[in-house]
Amino acid sequence: MTTARDETGSKVHQSWWWVLILFSIALVVESLAVSQLFAFLPLYLAEMQMPAADIPRWVGWLTSLIFLLGLPLVPLWGVWADKYSRKNVILRSALVEAVVFVIIAASRQPWHLVVGMLLAGFQLGNTGVMLGALRDVTPTRRLGTAIALFGATSPIGFALGPVLGGLLIDYFGTSISTVFLVSGLLSLAVALMLAVGLREVRPEVRPEGAVLKLAFGAMHSVFTEPITRRLFIVFGVAILARFMISPYLPILTEQIHASSEGIASAIALVVGTAALAGGLISPLAGAAGDRFSFRTVLVASLVGYALTLVLMPFVPSVLLLALLSALGAAFIAGVNAMVFGLLSVDVPPQQRSATLNLVYLPLYLAGIVGPAIGALVVSTGLATVFVLSALILVAGALFVLLRLQNAGAGQAAA
């Protein structure tokens, strides 16, 4: 049992494991819903009678819209949460998600989806706030366990979403819009669960001052540190490549499967296997980084991911595509783990908290730019998107070798 504080600042008792359960359920549902959207968006556009030649471009542009309005708010959510209410910021995310998926489920024209995708930006920014709250209510001796368990929930949701959606669509005849509606209702249930079951968890020291000043002050302190800027660039490059190809994995699966029978399940196999592999490999990547150095494993992961992307458009079967997708997810999990590892050992201690709060900034930026680049070049062929993404990853590996030569010095010292 750990002491937290309620809305009035009074001390209340709240079990860390109860907070972990609530946050884990919330993140599983969020990941499940988002993964279904990414997996079945091309099929949904086809249901709307969109010409097949236009679907790839629309998928790219619609995916980029998800992060468009969320990007400017990234520095603000953590400050708002710490200054006013973590519970309300987390609750806001679940409520917005429910509205977004109801809008998407009710869409009958592609432009209706634009509204839902733009609104999704206001849903972002809850994971870091959850981690901060979890850290504050968890005893130090249990913190590693709590964070590891919480970190496993997102891959579980991303793996379950396409699988459950594929089963409902292919074997029970459920429409895609109904699948999205169920996601919206689940998100609403999560909001009610958090409203009733979660008590306010305030930091011991609440930030003083204007929100904008605090947010931009944190950004300034983080980005004036050279190692942080460079690691954020590497992280952004890797996620850029991932977001360039992610909207097109379902379309590539359709092309290889070459049949309308069982297509949702085939997509679920490719997308779900990748999510599960990423979650399982992340701890192993951490162990490899401890053994061979974070920098070495980072370079190997970037090059390995590039090789899998080059091969993907040319495989003859969905099963091989699923295996390559899983291997690619393992490599990107390695990249993520190594970047976070290097941030933890090379960033000055007084800046680590602010740095981790802003680490999603390059992710959201890549989420806008990556799908947009894909939409611009996909008319030349799906293979172009995958090969270009691979070249970007190779450039990232070269950047690590040339500009991060001393990265991991803190690891060696430890």
C-alpha cells in the first residue's frame, strides 16, 4: 500500500498493483483499438467503394493525420498532469478514444474518417503520464517489476487487436464498422473504470508557473544537451521508417494473399505476429545491450531492420511475410530498447525525467512525416516505400557510427 494524494492534496492510500491493473487494462484496450484501425483501414476504404488505385495514398495521408494535432500538445500533457490532475489527463484520453472510434464506425465516406483521425491527436499523451503516476505509487523494490509488466501490455493489445478483428470479420461475418464500434464501447468502459476506480496520484512536488513556460523550459533544457538531440534523431529515423511501411503492410498482405477469402485473418497474422514478437524480444534486446554495448546493438538493429524491409515486398507467401514482419518488429524493439538505454546512462541525471517525458516528440513527428512520405511515393509501387525506408535506416546506422562514437560512455563507467 502506497501513499498518494487526492484532488485536494490530502493523502490517500492506493495499492500500486491496483493502479498497475487499471493502467494495464487501459493500455491494452487502447493498443487493441489502434492496431485494428491500422490493420483494417485499407479494407474499410474498399468497403466505401474507393477505387483500388487510390487506397494506398489515402491510407498514408489518413495515418499521418492521427498525430497532426497531437504533436504540439506533447510537451504540455505531462506539465498539465503534474500541475493539475494526472487522473483527468488519463481519463481524457480514454474518452476521446471512445468518441474517435464511434466517429470512425459511423463513417460512410472517406472524408468522414478525416474528422476522426484529426480528433485522435487529442487522445495521445497518456502513456508517459501513466508511467509517472505508476512510478510515484510503487515502492522502489517493486518498481522494475511494475514498469516491466506495464510495458508488456501495449504489445499484447497490438497483437490481440488484429487477431480478434480478423476472427470477427472472417468467421463471424462482422462488419469492419462494427469492429470499430466495439473498440469505441470498450474505450468508454475504460473511461468509466478509471473514473470510478482510480484515485488522483499527484507528484510530491507540483510544478509552479505557467504551463507553456514550464513545457518550453523543459524542452530547452533537453534539446541543449547534444547526446539527447542525437539520440532523438536516431529514434526519430527508426520510427520514421516504421511509420512509412506500417500503413502498407495490410495492402502488401492483400497483394500476396490474392484472394478475398480470409484476407482479414491474413492481415491479422502479419500485423499481430509482429506486435507479439516486438513485445517478447524487447527484454532479450536489453540483455544483448548489456553484453555487447547499447551502441553496438543499436547499429545491428538498424541494419537488421533495413534488411527485412528490403526483402518484404518480394516474398511469395503471407507466412514468409509474417516471419519477416516479426523479425523486423524484433529489430525495431532492439532500437527502442537501446535508445532508452543510452538515454538512461548518458543523459545527465537532472534532465532524465524531462527527457523521458519528451521522448514521444520524435515519435509523433515521425508519425506525421512517415506516412506522408509513403503516400507521396507509393504510386511508383509498394516496393519503393519499403526500399526507401530501408535506406533511411542505413543512414541512421551511419549516423550512430559517425556522430555517436562516445555513446554509452555512462554504460561503460557503470
